[in-house]
Amino acid sequence: MPPAPTPSSPALGGIRWNTFPATGTTLTAREFFTATEPLLQGVIDDNALTGADSEVLEDQIRATLALGTRETSLPLSIGPDSASAVRELGAQAETIGQELVSWSTEALERLLTGPVPLPAGPLVVRSHCYGHLLTPPAADLLRGRRGGPVTMQLYNEWLHQMVLLRDALLPFTNWQDVPLLITPAGLRHTEPARDAFLTELLVRQIRHTSIVAYARNVVTGISGPAGYGFEAGGGTALPAVLDQPPLTAPRHLLTWRPDPAVGAAATYVAEVQDYYAAPRTLVEDLPPATTASGPLSARTVTAPVADGTRTARIDVTRGGTTAHVDLGQALRGHRFIQREDPAAADASGTADAWSALRAPGLVWTRSGDVTVDVTGQDDLVVLALLGRLYPENVTLRPAGPSAARTTAHGTGPSCLVTLVDPAQTH
């Protein structure tokens, strides 16, 4: 008779297919994928699968994680007119899905010849259906032929966990490094947050705060105030542009940055929630450019946590003078910019970047297009400038030869054009 299970080794079966602790644990995508392999092993054992059968299951996971298939678990349509968030998240879904398919193919081949041990013998679980469509060959294999309720339940649970895994990783550029909260139900605890996230993505223009809220839930398991990023134990999730050139960085995706010094969870919020009500300065009223007294340098500074939130700013310094720009507004400005190639025409007026950075409120224009040249400056300086410009009809483009204008500049009559180094396009 096998020994009785101990609290550190829970009995498998029912809805329990793993030995994750009741309090949850943290795993990367690859680690979690490996932890789901007993479900695949159970399918192989109960169904007496062969190599030919594994191809059917490979085709199934490929169809489930792809976009545009009958069996897709994410009915997201991407076209040239799609919103930038849809394009970025759709590209993430395709990239992550293809990698999970690759892992699945390798796992099936390996488990057929080198089974993983299953504690307490055959694995039988109860998997509540989430409505994923099967390909006809997979339905025949899992429900007919040698299949049956045990095989179908095991595969249904594994397939759903793969869908939850793909979707949990969508907000992150470095998705393979993200520490995911895993409970005895795997990733099923993310279902309510996932439903809200996908509903907004599929039926309206998704808000950045909604992407952040979902990302926070898959890492911490809890919600929090609306914001543009968050901290959790062991790291910080902030928009990807903080590590990439503003001209090419994703507008809506986050990057997980490990930091052992980070303890309690906190949300990053903008200093001004409604930028429309913020004071403004006309670019025409800025003081003229003065003789430069040294290069611009920039760094980020965070404020202490208060009531679960914190703000941050970009400090831009020249000589002994420092301009302070709210990081939340800078990231907001980056999300709203238009991007143009160097063939666009030069604007009719010019403004000094340093004067704009020191201006009170947000800088805007209503008397013709104005160029603010920040070529040769650090990416963080460029981002700070985007936080000082009123985020409407702001165009970011690489410096280059001029040509006839071919791109409309938004909805307003005037535009602020920010020039950056051509190298930032690569």
C-alpha cells in the first residue's frame, strides 16, 4: 500500500493535477509549461498514444493558439487600420503562441519515449470546460477511437492552461522572464481578470491602465489602483520605452525589470490624471534659445509609496539647472505620438527643446507646425520632452532630407514635430 500523502505532497486527482503549494508559487513560462507535463503524460498513458497521434495534438495546439483559425482561442482581427494596441498585442499572441507550440511538439516527442512519473499511479482529473474548439481529428482521437472522458478531461485541462499561459504573457516584451503567480489551479485564478482584459481588447479601444491591471493580476494575483506600471515583490513592470528608443519602442507593452530590493506591491500613477485640465504654454511664448551651457542629461527619480501608489519623474539637467517632467505624462505622450518617416516636410517654425522642458504646464501650438529638434540627445531626454508637449498632434520622426508632406498631422490645425536621431529607427 502506498504511503499516505503528506501536506507537502498532496494527492493528485479530482481538480488537483499538480503539487503546487496552497499558498501559491512563482514560476516563469517555461517552468510552468514543464509543470503541466503530467497532464500530457496522462493523455498519452490513458489513450495509448503513438507518434502519429501526437501530430494530431500538435495540430490542435497550433490551431488553438493561432489567430484567424476556426479553433482560435483569441478571435482578434489585425489589419492595417487596427489600433496600435491591437497590433502590438496581436503580434505578441503570435510570437508567444508559436513558441508554446514548439515547446509542446518537443514535449510530446519526449514524453512518448521517456515518460514522467505520475505520483499515486494514473492521473484522473475533472476539468471544467472553457469552450475551446477541437479540430475534427483531435475530437476523433480524444472522444472516439481510444479516447474517452479521462483522456478528454486531461487534455482539456492542459489545453486551457496553455491558453491562459499565452494570454497571461501578452502584456510583457520579455515574457519568458516574467514571474507568474501559480496556484493549485494553475493559472485558472487569472480567468476573471483575463475575461475583463480580453473583453475590452475585443470590443473597444483598450486602455493602458487595463493592460497594466491585467499584468499586475497575473504577477501578484491581486488588483490595485489604476496606473501606468506597478511594482511587485522582486521587480517592476513599466512601459518598454524606458529601455528602448522612443521612435521604435512599443507604445503599450510593459517590460519586467527584476529588482530584489522591491518588496510590497505599488502602482505607478501620473501626477495629473486629466492632462486636458493641466495648464499650458504656447510654444510661441517660449523664450528664445540661448547659447548652450553643456549637454542635457536625464535620470528617473521615484517618489515614496503613499497609499499603495507612487509617482516618478524624469529630471533633465543642463549646467546647474534641472527641469522636472512627470514620468506618467511622458509615457502618456509616447503612447499618443504619431510616427513619420524622414520624407515628411519640415515644419515652418522651430522651438528650443531646453526652453520647452522648462516651460510651465504643457507646451502646445495653434499657429502653424513647429519643430523641436532633439537630435543628439539621450532617449530619456526625448521621452521627457514628449512629457512636456501637449499630447495631441505631436509627431516624432527621424531627422532626414525633406520632401513633400504625405501624412496628415492628426485632427488639429497645427503640429509639434520632434526630430530625433536617424539611428533611433534601428
